[in-house]
Amino acid sequence: MDKQPWLTPLFEHLEKSGEIGLQTVRYLREKKTAISFKKDRSAVGAAWTPLRAIKINTVHFSPEQIENPRLLSLVVHEARHLQQGFFTALSVYGELDAWQVDFNFQKALTGEYPGPIIAELCALPLEYDRELLKHAQTLMQAFAGKGYRIDLLPLYPLPREIRYRLTGKA
């Protein structure tokens, strides 16, 4: 008996959604990434773990909703973090990258962004520019609310952030 009968349909929905969905499924299968549904804080839609797994928050989603465009885009988002690696994923730069992939994917599914803040965020260039990343941080928190603690992350991936703090060079 299949412990996760929703996993195959989830992957099928992602594969049918276009190139990003197909690449995401290939990556998740290649890395044998565990995906589960678990309760988390209401500010969290989904999360990656240091053990290279993805947890979808049951506060917002259930296995019966696997065709939901937001759920699909969150799987893409968290898979992007796993692809980035630990230090990049835990930075504003990594979040900007993941948010852009996430919401551009969601827009491809639904035809629109969930609001003007996300449209502005997705129009930003992905660069190691501190002012740009501070602006992205502000937009993310404006969209997600104060419970989303993007303000606790370094702007750059930690090794690069340390180098910047020591030398003043990005």
C-alpha cells in the first residue's frame, strides 16, 4: 500500500504545468526528497528542512488539494531552496530567488500575480545589491506580514555576507 497516495498525482500536476514544474519533479525524484503534510505556524505555507525534505502546512493545505496552484508553487519554492543550498536558502537573496520562481510559476498557472506587491517583487533583478535586497525584504514582509521574519536573515548568503562585513565589498 502506498503511504503517500497523493505524491504521484502531485508530481503529475507539476509535470503538466510546464518546464519549471517538470524540472522541479526531476530534481525531487533525483534527490529522493521526502514530502509530507505537517502542521506549522499559520505564517508558514510550506518549508524545507536541513534534512532536505519539504513539509506542506496542514493549516492551509491537505493532500486532497494537490492541484491547488498555491500548493504547487510552494513545492516549487521549497525545491528551489533545496537546490540553492543551505547558506543561499537562508538569505534574503535566496528568498528573493525562491519567491520569484514561486510567484512566476503561480502566475503561469493562474494568469496573474496575487497582487501588486508580488508583481513589483517579481520585476526586481536578482542581484547582489544591498539596497535592492533591502527593498525586496520590505516587499516580502509587506505581503506576508510581520510574522514573516525575513528581517532576521542576512542579505547575502552567509559566507558572502561575512566577506562583505569584513571588506565592504559584495
